[in-house]
Amino acid sequence: MTTALLLARKDLVQRLRDRSFLILGIIAPFFVAYILSLVAGPVYDYGFSADYAISDETGSVGEGLAEGLVDSGFGAEVVGSEDAARALVDDGEASAAILIPAPSPVGDPPPIVVYGDLDDGTAVVVAESIAESIANQSDAVRVLITETGNPASVGAYLGQEPPVGWVQGDAGDKVLDGITYLSVGMAIFFLYFTVQASIINIVEERMNGTLQRLLMAPVGRGSILFGKTLSSSLTGLLSMVVLVVATTLVLGAAWGPVWGVALLSLAAVVNAMGLGALIGTYARNAEQASQFAGIVATVLAFIGGVFVPISTEPGLFDTLTRISPHRWLLDGFGANSGTGTVVDVLIPTLVVAGIGVLLGLLAFGRRSKLTGVV
Amino acid sequence: MEAVLRCEGLVKRFDDRAAVDGVGFEIAAGETYGLLGPNGAGKTTTISMVCGLLKRDEGTVIVAGEPIDTSSVEERRAIGYVPQEIALYPDLTARENLRFFARLYGLSDRMDERVDEVLDVVGLTDRADDKAEEYSGGMQRRLNIGIGMLHEPDLLILDEPTVGVDPQSRNAILDSVAALGSLGMAVLYTTHYMEEAERLCDRIGIIDEGRIVAEGDRRELIGLIGEADTVTLQITGADGCAERVAAIEGVESAQLEGEELIIIAHNAGSLLSEILVVVRDAGATVKGVNVDEPDLEAVFLHLTGKALRD
């Protein structure tokens, strides 16, 4: 344990001195998230120019909601019926419709329906958040369904439980708001670089001979491996802690409960370490390892929807995105940030960590390629 | 004297090729043993097996009475290793590098004292708190050696520590290494520089294509090829001088060519004073002396049919 701590401390000092941790782990993700929130606000944030149609059968919510939306810079109009609201969306005059039904005197309360085209996913996501806030404030309305742009399908889902797999199940409860999406996305994206840089450091140590020196010391090889793992974990978790705090305080990101953030962050670190270690076994030198890791992390981030919010409609594309740990992590953080259940957070956590452990075991099987010790 | 390192029958094969094929030698305390051979001869593979960094196919390695293999942990404390690469942490200062390895070797109790001693031995006390990346190549090499000797090992292994070093730094490094034997360490020094082996090593093993083809001290190795030394004296008034010198025991021949007396002798260095007395007694005046000895390059060429730098 002492050896592992000694190694971890040495690695951390090195990472701080060469500024790679500060740049990759903190400055880059924070500023990219910040700049994107400014520059790409129309895509990600509430500040974009979406127009909403609202139908309100309660007669008490719609006007206030419209005023609030207009005050926030959106376009909003209360119309006389659900059909009229849907028609505005179908005609392209509104980005999404928020359909607030009258309270039911008996049985389950009827659902609020967000009606929009998932091709205009951001508008739908924002509308979901708005509807969610209404639902949370109303005893009468608890269920939330997100619809596609197919008007014929609307009636079939009214008053019913959402079908399994439909827009992340009961998606409205588990979708990140724009700023949080950016913050989570950038934090995850750069976390892979930060953690993998630590693991790839083993390749660097192999190349410059210090790994042989470590292996020559009278300490168990397990201690060396544990020390390297510890420094990678610490840099990754430290990066997440700083980013969670900074994006919450400065950008107003809503990460959700700490336990969920901690679990998902740990899973991401495990995954990044496993992936980095496996990549390291295929690289001839540290430079090549960095290039491989960078390409893999970027591709996974694209597939996983870090840069562009992706459609979550079931199908081949949705299945493909699930090969990316980033997708699972975004889902998990979404559930954690929204009103997802513990299971909704635990499943992505276990999947991401499990894949990380598997990759780590594969790397362990090829450890002679990483350490150069035959 | 009890051997600090004893290795026997070391074999390492990569696929079907034997990189090391039956290498064995011993090193006593205070002795510097040179493993001399060209690049690719099997020097680094041999010391990797001695260190326990590389699994051997056959053979045994005993260091300070303990067998060494890839699973050894505590036994490695007896070995100091200076790799061919400059194996330092460039972002750390020399002192921090040394302190890190001192802790790794469990020297916490007397760490600061020992670090200062090593900094002094390798001549880096004045720059101890500068980052290693700010050092010249030669200074980095010296720190590289300092880390290897930090924990006062019984056996110090240096793998070509002067590769790529300028002549001035090289001299400083060789001086540092020369001092190690006097500290009582057994030193295993690999090199493909003949002059380094001659200068530093008490005994030399000449290795080629994975085998030690000859072993002994410098004189013994040169004796293997039967070549004698050539002493050239620049003299005046040397009538009859050549015959008298030729009569000295150990001198094979002496021949006067103009004002040069050319003497062929084995171990000429030890005979030189006697030769000079005889020449003076013969009434000659010596104006200059030159001794040419066959070197290890010639030995290597003789034994392997190729030059050391091939």
C-alpha cells in the first residue's frame, strides 16, 4: 500500500508539473462546455429560438407557462385545443407542443404530452423539461410521454403507460437540460483523455526505462500496478469533482444527487482505465498510444452523443450508440439529474464499469506488451 | 573470495533464435567485470536475466547467495540497475528522483543523508534542486548511475551507461564508475567500447552471438592471441645497445633502425625500467619512449573475425 501511494503521489506530482492534468482534466472540459454554452446555445440551451404551442384544458397553467417562456426568450402561444397545438407543430410553426389535459376526477391522472419531432430533438428535450416541472408541481399530472411527429400515434398513447424502450422509457424524467448535457458530455469526453494519459504513462515509463527501474525495486509488481491504477483513478475523479463543482456554480448545471455522480464517475474511470490499458498493449510507444487513445475516445464520444444530442428512437442507430460507454454514461447522468430511479443510475454504472473491468482483464492478459517484461 | 554474482548456463531463446546461449561468469565483491561485445551480442539480454526482468529458458543466477528470477522481490534489494536509457523522471529534480527511489528501496531512515552522499559522488550537489530535464545529457547520465547505486547494492549493473555521451561527460561517468569498485560493490559493466572495458574492468568477458568467447583480465585476453608489445626508443649513441637489450629476459627481439631501437617484448610495461637502465649503461641517450600494446579490439577481431563496432 505504501508503495502504491508513493507511486501515485509521484505520478500526480508529475501530472501537475507537466500541466497535462490541469489542461486535459479541468481547463479544457470546463472552457469547452462554457464556450459551447455561449456559442452553441441555440442548439443546446434554453436560449435557443424555439416556439411552443400550449394547449391547457385546466385553464390555470397555460397562460402562466406561456408568460414564463416568453420572459425566458422563447416563443410561446396558448391555443384552444390539443388538435390546434399539434397542427402548429405539423405545419412547422411551432417546435413542440405541450398538451396539458384536464384533471380526471377518477382513476390515474391523465398524462401531459409533449408533441414534437425528434428530428428537432433539442426543442423536444426542452419541452420535456418544462412539462416535467409542471408535472412535478401538480398532483393531478404525474405521467409524461414524449411523442414523435406522427399525429396518428398520439391518441394511442394517451392515458397509457409508455411502451418499453420508447424514448428512454419514460424519457421525460431522465433527460439532461442543455447546460448540464454540455457539462456532463465534456466532463466525460475529457475524463477519458485524463485517465488514459495516466495509464499510457506506463508505456512512457517502459520506453524511458523507469518502468524497468520500478520493476527492479524490491516491491511486488501488484503494488506497482495498484499505484498506477490509483493515480489514474485519482486524476479522473479529481477532474470530475472539480468539473461538477465548477459547472454547477458557474454554469448552473444540475448534476443530481452526489451518490449518483460518484458512482457514474467511478464507472467512467474504470472504463477509461480498462480501455487505456488495452490500447497501451497495442502501442509501440507513448506517442502512438496517445494517438490511438485520442482516436478511440473521440469516436466513442461521437457515437455516444457527447457532441450532438442523438435520437433515442429504438432501432439500429440506438443499438449502435450503446457500444459507446459515453451513451450509457449520458443516460445514467440524465437519470441522476432528472427523476430517474436508482436502477436507472445503477444499470449504466454497472454496464460501463463491467466493460471497463473486461477490457482491463484483456489488457492484463497482454501485460507483457505493456510492460515489456517477458 | 565469495562471488557476489554467479550465473551459469544462461540461455534465452526468442522463437528459434538463441539470443544468449550458455553464458556464465562470476563477479567478486569490489571487482568490476566487463561484458564486452558489439551491439546485438546478447549483453542486454544477459543482464536482463541477471536482474530477473527477463525469464530465462535455462541456467541459474545467484546474487549475494540468493537465487534470482522474475518472481524475486526482496532478493532484488541486492542489485542496483542502471539501464541503457536515461531512466529518470524529467519533471522531478535530481533530489526528488533520488528520494523517490530511496523510499521505494525503504531507505526512509537515512534517506536524506544517503541522497546527499550520492549527489556528491556523481557531482550534482550544486544542481540537486534543478529538474532533471534541465540537465545536460552527461549530468542526466550521472544521475542515472546515482539512482542505481543509491541503496548501496552488493551488485551494480550498468548497461552501456555512456552511449551517446560527449567525451567530457564520458570521462566524468567513467571516473564515477571507477570509484564504485573501491566502495566494495561488485560491478557488471556492459559496453561495446573497448577502451572503456580496458580502463574500468578487472576482468572482461568477450561476448559474441550470445556466447562468451573469452574471459580474463586484459593481459590474459591479449595473451590469447600471442601478440607482444612493441617498445620504440628514440636514442643516440647506441652502439651495441640492441644486443644488450635483447638479452633481457622477456624481450623477444631488439633491433636498431637509425635512431630508433625497436623492442618486441611480452608485458613490456613491467620490463621498461630494466630496458632503460640497460640502454643508459650502454652509453645511449634516450630522447623518447613509445609503447604499443595490442588491444582488445585486436583480441575481438582475432576471436570472432570481426570488429567490435560491426
